[in-house]
Amino acid sequence: MLPIFQGKLCQFLGKARFPSILLLGCLYIAYVLIGGLVFWKLEGGNVILQIEILKEKRTKLLEKYSCLGQNGLRELAEMIKSASVSGLSPDTNNITDGFWKFTSSSVFAATVVTTIGYGNIIPLTAAGQIFCVLFAIFGIPLNIVILNKVGKYMLAIEKRFCTFLEKKIDRGKCVRISFHSISFLLSAFLYFVVPMLLFKEYEGWTYSEAIYYCFITLSTVGFGDYVADNNSAIEYPEWYGCLLAAWIFFGLAWLALLINHCIDLLESLNVYLGRRKKEQNEQAAEEVKGQTEKEPQVQET
């Protein structure tokens, strides 16, 4: 009974591809832990330094404004935090352009359905929060479908153009690889390098900050530490917000397409390794079977 149960269990695990799932799970956990270790080493020391600087600035502020006191400083910090959430600039009395105006509300709706979620604008009323939940439930799947359609359309155009070049040139496979490589480099330049230069010019960010914002936005991570078209001290051109929205939409479609390519590549590699392992097992089984068939013949002779 036990061998039969073990055989069924092994057959079930084999169908479920348990070893490959376990391997991918271990790889995923190791990747996350290694990333956490690297971030800890890179940012941990800087946090301690920033805390010391903050303590020093707080001490100097209390010495300069002795009448303020610790409680007054805490109240001032809470007031600045509350004002910042409401869209009031801490250093001026100007309202950040578009906090809960139609344009900024539309941008907020886009960040909800795309799951970017910068966090610079948040609904504070109960009605707004409930509507945000309902809006996201239907908007996120709709956004995924549309981006998937746009990404496939972009891929179809690329394939048609590639097929056209293959017919004109004899070396088809070489043309396909070269075309896809050039297409990837041009798309990366269009969605990362050009916006990086634009953000450096209009936002005043460094190159590293701009490229960091580009990837954090298009990957829908959206930390919210850097947000374009959100500085009340800067007068942006009228076309800036429209161009930003178009970049986010088509950039999300392109990056989703690129991620799908990577997933297909990993799945193809997994299938190839599984097929190769199966062939090796079948070959080993045939060798064992051949040896067992030869043994009786040797005994008869």
C-alpha cells in the first residue's frame, strides 16, 4: 500500500512541477533578501547620517527660537505635514498647481488605475476613499487589458516591419535579431533617455534622479519621492502635462511588453531544461533496460 501511495504522490508532484516551483520560490526569496542586504548597506549609513544632521538642525532651531520649545516644534511639524498633504507649499503660501483640480484629479485617477500611486495626492474624505476603492476595482483590470492591447499592437507593427525587411534581405534570422535589438535600443532611448533630459531641464533633477524617476514610474512602483509636474515653485509649459501623460501611457505599454518578453524567455528556458531532463531520464531508462535484457543472454551462454 505504501509504495502505491508513494508512486501516486510522486506522480502528482511531477505533474505539478513541484521541483521547478520550489526552485523558483527559493530563487525569488534569495533575490529579495540579497536586494534587501544591498539596500541596507547602501542606505543604512546614510540614514544614520541624516538623523544626526536632523538632530543638529533641531538643536540650532530651538536655540535660535527659544520661545518655540519642543512642543511648539512638534506642532509646527504637524502643521507643515498637514499643509503639504493638502497641497500647500511649506515655504510659500501658494497652492501646488492642481491639487484636486480637474487636471490633477485626472492624473490621480490615472495613477490609481495604472497602480503607480505616487502618494503625493490622497483622498481624505470617506466618500473619496470609498470611490477610490470602487474605481480601482474596475479601472485596474481595464487598464491591464488596454495596455496589453496597445503592447500587442506595437509588437505587431514591429513584426510586420521586420517581415518586410526579411523579404528584402536574404539573411532573415540575422535581420530579425538585429531589428529587435535596434528597436529595443531606440525604445529605451525614447522612453528613458529623452524623458531624463526633459526632467533635468524642467524639474532641476540630476541625471540619476531623472532616470530613477523614469523607471520607478514606468514599472508602476511609484514611491512618490519624485513626482513630475508637481513643484509649485516652477512654472511648467502648458504642453508639459499632456506630454507627461502620453509618455506614461505608451511607456507602460512598452515596458509591459518588455517584461512579457522576459517572462516568455524564462518560461521557454524552463521548458527547455525540463524537456532536456526528461530526455536524459528516458535515455538512462533505455540504457538500464538494455543492460537488463543483455544479462539473461549472458547467463544462457
